[in-house]
Amino acid sequence: MITTVDLFQKFKDFIENGNLYYDYDDCEIRFATPSIGLEIGYYSLSKTDLLVGGTKRGHLIKHPKKPFDGYIYYFKDKQLVLAKRVIDSNDRSVTFLKHEKNYCFGYTFDILNQIVPARCFVYELDRDNVIAFKTFSGYPLKEKWPDDIIREEQYEYKNGNLYSIAERICLYDFSVESERLISETVYDYFSGKYWCSSKNMDNTSK
């Protein structure tokens, strides 16, 4: 999995150099109802909804009602490139999807009076399987967010089936580019049980 430092740098580079124009006329467009607890709703690759209660993916709809509340997805050459969160037919946030080799990066911006960087995430893929996921929810503009919670998920497959999901939560300090492990758990689908890592929760790594 890509390091938090590298993920933050890619987000920073996208903010500084990225094209934030998102009215893609040549894309296939799909609609979905709202979700809860997932990065981009219906098309989220994260399997958090298999592990944590209270999440919801929503479902695809062909004819959205007005005012529309949900997601609008933009596909180019059958690949998802943009996800917009819409509330009362007004854009609330937009997520740009960038595909690089076996990674899919997501850069999310809130839309109020201006477009503001809000969160970033990355999926690591092995062919058709998602094998890892990482996200942080803030971006340190003018020291507004000096640190943030980093969440990682690792997926293990056996014989093509999901075997376990490991979750790792760290506190990341943007100023010194270091993270401190807060918790680490694994859910074993074969036994149906959680177990906690024996790693020292006070370790700090760069």
C-alpha cells in the first residue's frame, strides 16, 4: 500500500496542478440514491459495509426525481472518473478518480461558495480484487487541520473468496509527516470473530 506521506503528496500535487473542471459532456452518466459511510456511494470499492454496521451503498436509479438527492457518476471508456454528491439538485461535493497501474486514487472537494479540498483515498487492486484501502478526511489549509485520523483496510482472499478484513487506524501529523498507531483489528469471515493485533499501540513510524 502507498504510504500516507506519498498519498498526501499526490493530493497536494492534484490540488496545485489538477484540472478541477468536471462537466464531462462525453461521459456516460449514472445515478444512485444516497449512501452512508462509504467514500463514493454505490460504486465504492471499499468493503467497509461488509465489516461495519450502519453503512449503506444506496442503489442505482434510471430516472432521478427532482429535486434530486444522491450521486451522479461519470464514466469515460467504461471507467469511473468522477462522482458528484448532490443534495436538492445542488452539487455538494465532487470526487475525481485517477487510475494509475494497480491503484485508484480519489480526491474529494467540498463545493460551497468555492471548491475546497476535503478528503483523499486510495484503493490498491490485484486484478479484480481490492486488496487494500486507505483514507484521510482533512487537508491542512493554513494549519486548519494539523493532524488527522488515517484509516487503512487490508483484504485477504482464499480461493477467490474474501477471507478477512484488517483495519488499522493511525493519527497522522502533517507537520512532521509521522503517524501513531491507535488501533488495529481483524475480522475473520471464516470464524465470524474479531481479533486485536498484539502490536504496541504507542509505536510511531515515519
